[in-house]
Amino acid sequence: MLLSSARFNFEVFTFLVSALRFVPLQHKSAFDLKAPKKSPLALRMFVFAMTMLCGISICSMCMKQLGSDGWSRIVKIEVVEQPCNKSTVPPSEVQFVHYPQPIAYSREECKCNPVRFFAIISSQRSGSGWFETLLNSHVNVSSNGEIFSTKERRSNISSIIKTLDRVYNLDWNSSASKNECTAAVGFKWMLNQGLVANHVDVVDYFNQRGVSAIFLFRRNLLRQLVSQLANNHDRYLKQLNGTHKAHVHTKHEATILAKYKPRLNTTTLIWQLKQADEYTRDALENLKSTRHITIYYEDLILNRTKLFDVLDFLQVPRRKLVSRHVKIHTEPLSEHIENWDEVYSALNGTQYESFLNAADYII
């Protein structure tokens, strides 16, 4: 009904405008000797007034059809927010300082708190789980775990970048997320979770987005191998009440898992250690063009102040960091390998001899 009425008024409006256009200012016929009964000026004013009334009527009906929301959209004045002040950030650090705007929520009063992006790059059984819980004990740090343990997220570079964007936009939801006032956000990325296979694109992304890499590795590859074999053993046997746990929180659980002593194949042992060493070295070489810091599990175990180097790297305040993780293999390697004598003979006098007596089990 409103639409048909508006159409009628528009037709009237069009007619009146046409009439107004062709009303003569004076008589153009030389043979018409009679003066007009009405003044052309008065007629024009009448037509003009009717035109205005019709125009107002049409606008009023259109606004009713649009509704109050439509009207508010028309008259709304967009307020452009002032950008956050970066003047206090050193020029060399500007690339690594970000002000994310999450889709799922508002950062509110923390919207101008700078955020730094990071990724913990490591390999299995290098202490990365323990290290990540230490970082997450910091009130301003959010590390979201092994997000690429899910194959679909690392199936191709497009999936990887889409996932990275969610994490660094603070739209990734996990138990570690500090959300609004996060000062450093990242995750844990194992080398074999699509990172090595896509290292060229990942390096480009890190450099363009200002992502810092924390390289965390283990010097003693023999202890890492023992931990891997023990973890795989429990993955199938599920020794803790039918549940597999890669990390434990009690000494009782640690004691149960530590009872398993793997038997190592001494024929291929040196080859395995060499392969693991080269794999790590190649990864570091391929990723070294990113802004990064390299730390080792053994250094963190023997000197906890090394953690301050990481906090300084992330530009977050120094705090005491804690973890509930309990170390599983706390004895010398001779107590954790079934065929220790054979292993000792195989590695003694080789470049991996130092692995036999390393004391990184001391906490």
C-alpha cells in the first residue's frame, strides 16, 4: 500500500515539475490581446509549493518503508578510531609490534596494548611441552599448543596460513588464551608438522607478519631417542589406567612410565642419531632468516635464568615461570636403556660419545 501510494505521489510530482517547466513567463502570441486572468508568477509559486509538498510526502513514505534501522544507516556518521600510538616503539621493533582486532570479541581497554607474535619450533621429546607450560604461566603470554597436530590444518600452505591468521588475530580459542591483554601470542610447531615441507612459504609469512621464532632443541639426541621410544610404548599400552599421557603431573605417574626400558638397535643407532642431527641442522638453516632465538633443553634444565632470555626476546616483563610437569626419566641413561653395555660400546669413541655421560637429567 505504501509503495503504490509513493508511486502515485511520484507521478504527481513528475507532472507538477513538468508543468512548472512549461509555465510561460509571458504570452508569446501576438494575436492574443486579452490579459491572463491569473498572474503567471502566482501559478508558478502554486506549482512550486505543490511540488515541495509531494516531495516531502514521497520522502516520508520511503522512510517508513525503510524503517528506523534504514534511516539510522542513512544518517549514521562513521567515527574513525584514532590509530594506536607507535611513537614509543623503536624503529627496529615496529615490524614486530601488532594491534590485533579479533572478530569474536573486543580487546576493549587493551586494544592499544602491543602484541608480539611467536612460534616455538621444536621436535618431539625435546622438552617443548614443559617449556610451553612455563611460558603460559606468564600472565601476558598465550601459547596455544600444537595446533598443527591436526592434519587438515597442515594439508597445504593455504590451510596453514589460514590457521596462522586466526592465531595471530587472537581469534584462536584455547585454555591458554589470555585474550584481551595478551602481550605475546603463539603456538608450538613441530618440524614434521608441515613446517619443513613448506619452509619457504612459512619464512615469507613470518617475515611479512613480523613473527619471531623460538628454536628449542635437545643436544643429547640419545636421551631424546629413549624418550621417543618410551612415549611410543605408552601410546599403545596406555599404562596409566588405560590413558596415554605424553606428560605427567605426579611423581607416581612418572615412576610408572620410567619403568619401561627400551632396547636400542645398535646396528642402526649411529645412523639414527646422524639423521636426527642433520634434520635439525637443515631446519635451522632453512629458517634462520627469520627473527629468532635458539635455546636448548639442557641449558634450561641446568640454568633456569635462561628463561629470562626468552622473556626479553618476547619483550614481556620478567616473571618467575612455573610448570606442573614432572620429569619422567630422572636417572642416568644406564638406568633407562635395557642393553646399555651394547649401546655404550657402539657410541664410545664416536662423535656421539658425549651423549653417554651427559647429566641433563639433573633438575
